[in-house]
Amino acid sequence: MGNRQEQRDNLHPENAFVRRSNEDERTGISSYGSRESRYGGLKQIDPIDEQGHIIMDFSIYDAVKAGFKKVVFIIKRANEKDFREAIGDRLSRHIQVEYVFQELENIPEGFSVPEGRVKPWGTGHAVLSCMDVVDAPFAVINADDYYGAHAFRMIYDYLTTHEDNDKYRYTMVGYVLENTLTENGHVARGVCETDENHYLVGIHERTHIEKRPDGAAYTEDEGRTWTEIPKGSTVSMNMWGFTASILKELGDRFPLFLEKNLQSNPMKCEYFLPSVVGELLAEDKATVEVLKSMDKWYGVTYKEDKPVVVAAIRTLKESGLYPEKLWEE
């Protein structure tokens, strides 16, 4: 117990908490265009309660309560002013806040951005953008998803009690598929395969999952055929826990990705974070322990999802989980 507590004390002061808020990515899951186009606006800063809080407020509130000390927003430079006004300025009084920008031009020497490309390079590139501001264990989440307080406590506890040794020791929080579906259309999810010890074996990306009469199912041919997904399956909602070692791996592998993909798909190829994790698993260089959350996930994939999120937040406040105002002056 003494060594475990010493390890916690050595690690936790520097834990960083990283958020992605790039509109065009879905962490290696969605290939159906930007989520902004489905929602109809910059949904990450759309208020979801009468106090003007946005989904990020609740995630960061839960992260601070769990013990995280720093938040890094990965954003488009053009959105910096909006993010500072919507959340960053008020958060800076409660947690260290930094901004990094995922720029198309930020690629290795010897490569150039294909003429006409506007699509970001993907979530692996987004996290790589944090190289200069993150040097400790950290979590990565989506900016427009509600994960629940339990998820942040679990991932913080893991990050403060595990270190790399003969392998990289990573983690992710998995959710029950049925707790992550919407009534308003299809979703993209990574269906997780784990071993008997709850370690990740692989993630099967399903880009079109819907609620069906007999349960959740996915299609890969625009709805002509459907394949059922077993009830209770664990899916990734892109809540990862890493040591800083992932940043070096992302940097080392990015040139190889560009060499392979720029010729075949110059306008749309994406460097996905789960793909790199999958490579590390296949090479036996890393393990990923899957922490299971039974909480219901909330998100705003579609504009029609917003009333559901608003009602859920109201219920959580009434139950005492959150105060009316999260950030008292």
C-alpha cells in the first residue's frame, strides 16, 4: 500500500486532461461527414441549461472533482475567440487551461498539404498537437459528449496508479451500447472486443448503427442488409487514458501514414487515434484496460438530441449530482 500511495502522489499533480473539439472528426469512427453538418451549428458551445452551461462544463466539472489539474482544448484557430468566451475564460479560475490548434500545415518536413484539402488530419493528429503542452498521464475525450462523473473517477484512478513498464499501460472507458444510442438517426461506434481480463483486443468500427425492432444493428451497405450487435456489447465513446508515450508513437508513425495515404486518398485520409492504438496492440507494445461504465451517455449528434440532453441535465441537477451553477465565483 505504501508504494501505491507514493506512486499516486508522484503522478497526480501533473495529470493533464485533454479535450478534442474539432468539428470534422469522430475519433476513427464516423465517416459520414462532419458532425456539425448533422447538428446545424457549433454544437460544442450550445448551452444546455438555463445557466448557460455547455456539455463541456459538466465534463470538466467532473474531471476537476476527480482530481485533474489541467485542461487542453484542441480547436480550430478560427474558433478560439468563441471557445474562450463560451467556457475557457471562466474555467481558467478553477483549472489550468491551455489551447492548441490543429493546423493542416502542421505536418512533417518533406510533406505538403494537398491543394484544396480542408479536412483535418484526424484524431491522432489532433492529440499529437499537444506534444508541447502535455508531458504526464492524460485523458482524451470528445468535446460534445457527456460521460458521467464515474467515468472520470475511474480513469483518473487508473492514470494515478499505473505506469509504463515493459509495455505502455493505457486505458479506455467503455459504455454499454444500448446506453449510447439516439432515437433520431444512426450513430458511429467502435464495438470493443476484450479478453477475459478486460483488456482490449480490438475495436470494430461500425459507422452506421441504429435502434431496430430487435435491438441495435449496423449496416455497411446503406441499409440493404443489417447485422445485429449482441445486447450489452461494450463500445468506445472515445474516452482514452494515456501516458505521454503515446505522443512519441503518434509522431513517429505520422510520416509513414502520410507516405501511404497521401497518394491514394489525398483529400480525405485521416490519422485516427484508435488505429494507432490498434497498431501498438498488434505489435504487443501496449495494453489497454477497458473500464466499464454503466452510466448513460448523452450527446448531441443531431439537433433533435438536444432536448434529451437538456432534460437529463435537469434531472441530474435535481438529484443533487450537480449544483445549479457549476463554477461559483
